[in-house]
Amino acid sequence: MVMHIAQSRSGIGERLDDILARTRSELDRGLVPVNIFANADIFDAEMERIFAKSWVFLGFESEIPDKGDFMQRRIGRDSVIVTRDTKNDIHVLANFCRHRGTRLCQTDVGNQSHFRCPYHGWVFRNNGDWIGAPDKSKAYKALDPKNWGLLKAPHVESFLGMIFASLDPDAPALMDYLGGAAWFMRGLMDLHPAGMSPMGPPDRYKVRGDWKTGSENFGGDGYHVGVAHGSVQTIELAQGFDVLNNFSTHYVIPGGHSFLGHDFDSMFGPDGHVWYYPPDIQQHFDLDRLDPLLQDVVKKNPPIVGTVFPNLSFLRFFGPPSPGKPPAVYTSWRQWQPTGPGEMELWSWQLKWDFMDEQQASDSYAAGQFGFSSAGIFEQDDTVVWEGAPEAARSVWARKENIAFNMQMGMEGMGQQKLDESWEGPGEAWRPGPGEPSQRAFYQHWLSQMAETSQ
Amino acid sequence: MSAITPAVEYAIRQFLGREAMLLDNGRLDDWVNLLDEGILYEIPLRISARKQEDQFPKGAFRMHEDMAMIRKRLERMGTSENWAEDPASRTVRTVGSIFVEEDEGGGIFRVHSALSLYRQRALDRAYEWIPARRIDRIRIEASGECRLVRRTIILAETILQTPNLAVFL
Ligand code: FES
Ligand SMILES: [Fe+2]
């Protein structure tokens, strides 16, 4: 396989701190320097300062339902094993042997009570404990097992069936980290007590785009839909692209999170509320589980995309499971996995409600995959347009000219977007679109994390 | 059910060769005429697992398409907004290891083949390579013409190295 991905090192006079300092001054004007999208130093700093510190999404509890189940996942570029032990506790373990680093888990999923290293045979329990080695009494009599267990994430918590972990011993509690984002996630996933779970493992594909672009786009880029995805409206599989921005609300949540709401009733008529879910689905929802303001958001301005910092996003929209069939609402969960400067893997799950019958679930799955998957008729186009930013970032010319990308949409003097002073929910609500307050906030937060330990 | 005759094998080989030629030459409207109206075109999702049977989690797929969906894809490719394939990838596919396994009755044969698809997109210097196995159901009609009734594509990769599946396999 030939996949020459050029990784640019800092150019002359472009040290990490210089790039961050410049980002700081540009961001105040709504600009983002091109340099941050394919730079090896930036990438390394992101792994340390963002991915090894944030609460990172790892998957769903329902993906490892039984004792002994495990799945291999990622925190940044690190491979981790997410296990369910004999006490039903979930652990997040570094996927390498403490003896000499051999990979312990080579499969995506499995079920085992312990991991035996294929190199010299050290054995670890699925909670990470060191439990043995061949010839232990002759070879390692004095070895203290406490010091040689697998690296274990200090914080693992679940929320609405989703597993998150943080490698930072000083991390805040997950709920504090999510803050207002947790409120919106409830609106998305807590409409029924049994919640949502994925229909299968993630669809994974390599995209030559930066992880930040995925996060930022799904955080609130309503502006690209009519153009990048114009074909989907042209072939009449979606509608409303031309008016999308007029009915949007950017919910900007402290911590780099954001959600993009849309007034479905105004866009699609009186049946539009609650994401256009058809009656046979809506009848299962109990909106009283949500506080009155959140109920109002779900009915009138539900988010169709959103991002939880750093790299978890979702999308909820509707489309036919096959052209000509009535539309189904799908919920796609996605993670932008950084694999190198300016490149990522896109991981995408389709979720279902627990109460769905087989037909409802398969319709939702088919509609979701048709739009957003490695073959998705929406997603295909994103995978290509996102290749641009890293390419531009590798351009000596662009860097020489100090090129910055434009995120000024809707700023003072640019457009019509206003901060809704009457908004009583978490964070800020900016409306109507078009605008890019979410993108600016995302990069501001990114910068604050990157800069924190840079001195 | 009958034995696989040389005539059957010849018809199927010719069919697969013709199909590959049409796809590589961008003749999608001609290609779609090779499909049965009841086509199922599917790509099961594959994961890394010890046992072969565990590599394909039940019900999980990258694509699971009927004729209406395939026609819509063609329609989309015909718009001026098909950015994933603008211009269309240059592809060269090698279809080999053809094995006509069984007559399933009703003139339908189960056919295995290996696909090695070279894909170069737009102005890419690099290429992408999509290796897969295919299990086809091909019907030989009374007229001698063949139709693709079902195609199951088993990708070698669990994490796709090409950014999208905007090309037919
Ligand atoms: S590397 Fe694992 S036992 Fe030696
Ligand atoms: Fe998009």
C-alpha cells in the first residue's frame, strides 16, 4: 500500500510555542493558522496535552455485555483494552505487556479472564493485575506483582451507557468535564429508560483529514451541507438544505463541546418536532424524563449534530432506508481517531433504541449507513473535502504567507447571528445561522489545553 | 441442480470479465443492466477475531443495498456535486480465482472470486488498493445471458485504507 502522507515538521522559526502564540492572536479575530493541521510537533503535543488528559470516549457498555468481554479501542494513538471483569467492573488497560512491550490483545473483541503474553508468558488478569509468569519461583521470586500490572486508566466512568476514560490522575469527574454537554446528551439518548446501543461494531476508515476538522465540522458546520452534500438534495434524498442555516441554533458549551440545533417544525412542517421521529417511535418516548427546558429544546430545536471534546461526535437525521420507503431517523455516533499529523481514522456506529423492533432497527441502520458510513452518500464527500486542510498545512507557500483559515462567520459585522440573551440552558445559544461560534469555541478550548503545559 | 459444465463456467467467466471492463471504463449504466432487479449488494462489516466466523458480527454491514439504492448512487454520481469522485477514480480491477461452486437451482450459480482493485483518485500521487473476496449469485437465463442476483463482498481490511467506498466492487 502506498500512502505517502507527508508529515511536516515545524518550518524555520516555527516552534510549537510560536505556532500556539500565533494561534492565540489569530483566534481572537476568528482565524485559525494553517500550521496546526499537519504539524508533527502539534500532533505530539495534542497526544500529550489533550488525549492523555481529556475524558475520551471508548465505546458502549453494551459492546462488552458479559463478564470477561473485552474490546480493543484507542485513546489518542494508544491501543487500550476495555475489559469487564468478574465483578462486572470495567477497566481500561494499556495494550502492552509490562515485561518487554509485546501486544497482549490482537483482536477487536473477545472474552477471556486473563491475558497471557505471547512473548515470555507473563499473565495478567482482565482487571490488569499481574498474576504470574513461567517459572515464577525460580525467575521472579522477589517481583512485587503490585508494580507490574498493566497500566490502568486512573478514571473510568460511564454515562448513558457510554464508557469514557481519562489518563489524567487529576481529572475532574466525568460529569464535571461534560458539564452542559451532559444535559444535551440526555436530550439525545435518555428519552427512554433503556436508552440506546450500537448495532454492531464501528465502521472504520482512514481519512486523510485532521481529527480536529471532524470534531469542528460536526460541532456546528451547517454551512457546508448545501454545498458539500448538495448532491443528496439534488437526487431528492434530503430536503431543506437551502434554509438549514436560517433555522439553526449553535449551542456553545464551555469545555469545547457544541451542538447544532434546528427548528424542525419550521423546516419540515408540524410533524417535524423531536427530530421527525415517526409516531411508532415517538410513542415510546417519555419526554417527562427531561427537565422542561430540555423538553422544549428536543421538541423545537433538537441538535442534529454535536461534538463532545475532544473527538466524539454524533449525528441524528432522517432518510429513507431505501429510496421510496418512508424515512427513518438514524443516530450515528462517530469518533475522529487521530493516527498521525493530518490523518485520522473515522469510526462510526449506528445506534438504536432498545425498544425498537427488528424492522425499526434495521430501517434505521440502513438509512444511517446509506448516508454516513465508509460508503455513505453524505460521508464520502466529507472524506474528500477534509483532505484539503492538511495539504494546505504542508504547503511552504501557505506557511510563508502566514495563511490562516477563516472562522469569522457570523461575527460582529459579518452576519446576522446573535447571542440569545434569553437562553437559560447551559452555555450560549447563538441564532439564527449561519455562523461559526462553535468552531471558534472549539479551537479556543483546544488552544487552552495545548497552551496549559507549554510554558 | 446439476454439475458445473464447461459451458456454464465459460458463461460466468465471460460475465465477470465483461462486468469488470464496464466498471473500470465508467460504463455504469451498462453495468447496472447486468444486475437483477432483486439484487442484494452487501459488504458485511469485518473485525479482527480469532475465529473466521467471529469476524463478521451478525447484521453489521458497510453496505446492504437493493436496486433502488444502487440506482440512486448512480444518479448521485451523475450530478455535478459528486465530490468524492470528481473526477471518477481511475480503477483497474483484477478478478481472479474464479470458482463456480454450486448450482443453487433456478439457474442460479454460487460463484467465488477474488478482487484486487487498484484505485487512483483525482490527482493522487499515491494509489489505494482494495482487496476483497466476492461471493456472487449469478443467474444464467434461458437466453444464455447472465444476471447478478446477489453479491457479498468480503473485504480483507477491517479498517479501510481508502477513505470511502465510492466505487463499486
Ligand atoms: S514481553 Fe510479555 S512476557 Fe516478555
Ligand atoms: Fe458533512
